[in-house]
Amino acid sequence: MKHVQLYIMLLFLFILAGCNEQAFTKINQHQSFVASVNILEPSITFFEGTEEIAKWEFEKAYTGALLIKKDQILLYGHQLDEADLYELSTGKKVQTIKSGIGTTNAYYDEEQERFFFTNSESNTISSFNAHGKKLEELQLGNYPMSMTSHNGKLYVVNYKDTILSVIDLDLFEVEDEWEIEKSSNGMIILPEEEVVWIGGHGEGSKPNQEIDVYNIKTGELQSEINVSLMPIGFSRKETTVFVVNHGSNELFALNLQGKVLWNMEVGANPFVVATYKDYQVVTGYDDHKIYFIKDRQIQKTIETNQGPFQLLVREVVK
């Protein structure tokens, strides 16, 4: 009899634990959105147009997010030993990956269905399959962080180093290393110009005031673009590249050849810019606001949770 009572109690606790699994507001698969990832008050705020449609608030200290296959968000944290995958259409967590403490960034390869995590504790990049099983680990430079991809290659900036690592995703090996400025951060590839633009903070008492333009084939520095203080956030719409300078609180618009078209002051310590519908969206990390800009004018300013650090954009064609 006691065994039966124990079994019933354990079954009840199991069901109760399942019921307590946190689920967030569902995001309709047919909705476009821009979402602010806030890290001082860990949360994601979703906007359709300029109207808030949902807010997910977390107990874990997530510091980054990645939109995957339009209906999933991968959340990770520098001081967390695991990353969580959430499904937008259900609001539920569907997977946990043991990414390890020190995660600085994440990338997902849709063709090979693999996750990649850079780590500042081990100075590595690790690959995981779609089920979260660790496959391989590759040694990189000091503090790998910014990542972008093009034609089967992953470009990784080692923030506390003078090296950019070019990784062949099929072979998962470093095929080239470029010499770059220390404290580089943020980049964008312009395929038709065959270049990579790289921004950064600068080091010590010498803040960075330029975007470095590298040849994507050779890794050689081709030119420099002056855009004020600390350009670190990039976004593109058609033939215009938008850059935020978090040292001077400015947004710059440039053509693909690097000519400045216009600039304006926006936000307090902006880290990121995204293009969404007809807007350029900028986050103010210190004033905890999101700015919707159109035609070089701030159309709407919205307060969000503290520390808006990243933007996710999903455009759905109806």
C-alpha cells in the first residue's frame, strides 16, 4: 500500500512539474515583428509595426538571441551553461543545449542543421547537431564574438585579439586568418562589392572612429570609412547600409561604396540598428528605449525593459 501511495505522489509531482513549465504569449506565424532583446531585465519585447504585441520575461540571465527558421528563438547567456530553444507559435521551450559557460555568440546553419557557439572562456567555437549533441570544437583567437557567414564560410572576429578567423563550415576548420584591429566588433558582408566592413570600439584612450573595409577574397585592408565614434552595429536595406555609433549616439546611412548619405543623433548608447518594414530601428541601451526612424525622422519612441541590446526581425510575406 505504501508503494502505491509513493507512486501516486511521484506521479502527482511529475504532472505538477509539467504544468509549471513556463509558456509565453504565442506569436502568430503570419505576423511580422521586430523584437528587442533586453539583457539588464532579461526579456524580449515583440512589436508588429510600432505596437507591442507580446513581452516574454525570463528568470535566466540571457545575453543574446538568434532567430531560427522563422518560428524559433535560441537564447543563450555568457554566464549560463546551457542555451534554450523556444518555439514562437506555441511560446514553449522545445530544447536545451549544453553550450557551456562563456558563450558569446551563436549561429545556425540551416542547410546542415547545425548550431555553432563561440566561447570566450575556452576561446573556441563548437558545433552541435539539431538534437543538441556536441559534434566538434575548434580553437580560435582570444575572445571570439562577432560572427557572420557567406558562401559556406563563417567569419569570426576575435574581440581581444588582432585576428579574424575564416572557417570552412563543411570541413569545420580554419582556412584563413586576417589581421584586424584589436577590439573589433560588428561586421557586414557586401557580396557585390566583394568586401567585409568591420567596426569596433578602439582600445584604451584611443576610441575607434572608422569602419575598416577588407577584401573578402584576400583579407587585405582596402580602405577606411570615417563615421564618428565606435561603429559597432550594421544593417542593410537594398543599396543603403545603416551603422550605429555607440560612442557618439549616432545613426549613419551610407551607400555600398562607403559614401555617407546622412547621419543623425539617436538614443543613449545605441548598440544595434535593424531595418524593419520602412523603418530603421535603433535601441538605446542606457535610456531603455527603442526608436523607429523613417525619412531621417524619429517617428516613434517606445520604452522597453532595461538594457535593449539586440534586435530580431521577422518579415512575413502575406
